Amino acid sequence: MSEEIKKELENEKELENEAVAEEQEAADESLEDKINKIEEEVEEWKNAYLRQQAEFQNFTKRKERELDELRKYAAEKIVVKVLDAVDNLERAIAASSESKDFDSLVKGVEMTLGQMHGILNAEGVEAIESVGMEYDPHQHHAVMTEACEDMEDNHVLMELQKGYRMKGKIIRPAMVKVCKK
């Protein structure tokens, strides 16, 4: 009987080994399935990331094009207003050349200058006060000095070219003559 018991034990052991092998195979297949699912998920995330990156690059390029367009035509609004003033100057010159009337030319130029000042004011441009004011290197560009008894030292005697500020920022300093004693 011992032979039979041995055979039975061997059969049971083989059955156990087969069961363990089947379990191991099932676990391996399950693990492979999980790995495949994770790889698919990673691939989906990777593709989503690449799509987002491409969309962002397209967005950036579109915004750069829009900004270039904006810069290209930024002065359009003010140029259209200035063209109206140019038209008025041309009309004043034409009218005065026909009538040979100097006074009407001066009047037309004065009206156009008023129109130009209106355009500048509408855009936030204002002249810098200079004559009699204390010299400020941020607002004034001194090109000459002169001793003057009637004016305090380091004050502006004469404005040679007007200065302008736009919305608080100096866009052109006034060219001035300053009193230096």
C-alpha cells in the first residue's frame, strides 16, 4: 500500500502544482491586463497633453498675430483725425491762393491749429508750462543759459520749442533758455 499512497500523494502534489500554476497564470494574466490598462491610460494622457500643448501653441501664435495687427494699426484712429486737419489746411491754402487773401489763410491755419489742439487734448496730450517756471530736467531740455536780473536763478527765460506730456508721461521735453547768474 505504500506504493499506492506514494502515487496518490504524487497525484495530489501534481494537482496542487497544477492548481498553483493555474493560479499563477491567472495572476500573471491579471497583472498583464492591469499593465495594459495602465499603458493605455498613460497613452491617453500623453495624447491629451500633446493636444493641449498644440492648442496652447496655436493660441499663442494667434495672440501674437493679433498683437502685431494691433501694433500695425494702433495709430489709425489718430491718423484719421489728423487727416481731417490736413484737409482743412489744404482747403485754406486753396481758398487763399484763389482770392490772394492773406488774412483768410491765417484764419484757416488758426482754425486748423485749433482743431489739431483739440485732437491732441482728446488723446490726453497737453503742453508743458515752461516760461517763468523753475528748470526741471525731466520736463525741460536746456539748450541755452543767460544771466537775467528780472528772473530768479535756475528759472526758464524763454521757450524755444514746446514740450508735451501724454496722460502724465513726458513725450517731448520743452527746449528752453534758462537763467543762470
